[in-house]
Amino acid sequence: MRHICTSIVATLVLAGTSLAATINVPADYTTIQAAVDAASNGDEIIVAPGTYTGTGAQAIPVVNMLGKTITLRASGTAKETIINGELARQTILCTSGETPATVIEGLTITGGHGNHGAGVYIANESHPTLTGCIIRGCSANRGGGIACESNSNPTLMDCTIGPNSASYNGGGISCDDSSPTITGCTIVSNHAASWGGFGGGIHCRNNSSPTITGCTISDNLADDNGGGIYCDSGDPTLSDTVVCGNSPNQIGGTWTDGGNNTIQETCPSPSGACCTGNEVVCVPDASESDCLFWGGYWLGIGSSCDDCDPPAPRGACCVNGICVEVSEAECWDVQGSYAGDDITCEDAGCPSSCLGDIDGDGVVAVDDVLTVIANWGPCP
């Protein structure tokens, strides 16, 4: 019996050690690196809103993921949860064989500085997942925002990369013998400057062939070639992607067209659903400026008419001897008497010889409306 009990206890203890833990920063650990140091595979580190910086020598990054299969994510939005290298060090390192189960989610990564990969440096056959991150304000010789090297193939999803800068290649992303999967990302306003200046947005070398799907690569600058993308050795595949507004050109070098791409000098105006009119008429693909001109409400880039709120039911509202057809809430706002949904003024029986004819000229016109406004309030 003693052996059986001992075995059960041992099993429970071993099972307990395998359970994933949740670590909170700064509640449990004041720095993100301390939380990573303490974490075991499968754990989740949740970072509260705030700005987190590094300590120690310049060569020490703010966060080293140490090859652990853990999730590092913000509890709030990326804009309010910031990892800042203060232009003194790299921001995040993944150089210890991280797998796709190493997840970095919903953070702003900024102020990185270093030789390669100032924002995020990924090397040595590491393949982490970055999702919903903002990587901006970082500078390096190669890969101002992100550098992928030595057969490292990360997954980048729904990230905004830019503005960042590189003094050589890859202002936004540098790929060296690496083929990341880049999906739904916006790569904007990055700069590859002097010493050649290739690939303002993305640079590929040494047989790097990233897969780029559903992205926007715009307004990037290279001092030499490939404002949007430049590949001197490799073959990126682009699908459902917009490449526009880059200088001196959109794409330099080789690439494969996976279909449904837009490659042009001038970026198309962003479009989305515009809800306008008393009946909430929706224009599905409108620019924000056009929508405002029509007096509508623009729902944002890529939005759908399905997102327009349905109109409130309308009916006759009797107020101070006149009748207007409005929603029930609007009728109560003016202290009127609501006759009911879909009831017209004709059927409402509001007391007036001519509904709405305040000045008695036999016509309901602007003067009647102005009279109502001028005399708004309780009757004596």
C-alpha cells in the first residue's frame, strides 16, 4: 500500500510540474526578462500596459526569449504596451532555436539599435511567431525593424512594421538565408539609406524566399534600388498584396506573382463602408473624404456594409401643434407625443389645420421650422 500511495503522489507531483503557468509583469516580476528567465515551456507571460526598458550593457537586449516555447503577450493594446530599447540596444532576441510555439503578441517594439535586427533579431534556425505587433523607431545596419538570418523562418501576422531605418539593406525587414511567412502585415515608411540602400521595405539575400500574403508595402524608401522590395538572391512570392508609393521603384530583383496583387506608383485611396442618409444607405467602397462630403459615417479601411447599424423605426411625433416623422427616441427628446412606429402624420391626428404650418400661409416650409426653433421650450 505504501508503494501505491508513493506512486500516486509522485505522479501528481510530476503532473503538477507540467501544468502551464501564467506570469504577470510587473505584478510577479518587474521586468519582462526576469519573467522569461523564470518561465517554463508552455507558460504565458502577460504584460500590463506600460513601457519596459533594458538594463546593463548595450549588448544586452531588452528581452531574450532563450529558446523557450512560451507566449509573451500584452494584456491591453499594442499602443499602450511598449518594449523600448532606448536606441541603446536590440529590443527582442530569438536566437536559440525558438519554434512557432514561441509567440510574441500585441506589443509595440521600439527604440531598438544594433548591427542586425534592431527591433527583433531572429537567427540560428529560429522560427518564432509574431502577431499583432507594432515595430517602429528602430535602426540597424541591416534589418532596422526585423532581421532573419541563418535559416530562420518566422511567422509574422497582422503586424505593422515602420517607420524603421537601415544604413545598408532592409529598412523594415532583412532576410538572409531565411524565408519568413508574412501575412496581413503593413510595412510602411521604412528607409534603407547609404552604403547601397537596397530594399526599403524588405530585402532578400542568400536564397531567401519569403511568402508575402495580404500585405500592404507602401511609402518605403531605398537610396539605391527596391523601395518596396529588393531581392538580389531569392524569390519572394506575393499574393493579394498592395505594393505602392515606394521609391525609387516598387520591386527590384526577382519575385513570383502569386496573383491578385496591386503594384503601382501611387497608392489607392483606402476604402471602406460609408453609412449615410436617414435610411442608413451604405456605400460599400468609399474613401473617408467622400463619405464625409456626403455627410455619412465612415467605418474604416476594409469595413463592410454589414457593420452599418440598422435604422431605428420611425413614426409620427406630435409636438406643439406640428407633426414630424422621427424615431421614438427623437420624439421624446423634444417632449413630443409619439404616435407609434410606421404611423404617418396623415394618420396621427395631431391637432393642426395644416400639420406643420406654423405661420398659417398654407405651406409647410423653412419659416415654419425657424419659428419652432425660435420658440423651443415649454408653453406658458
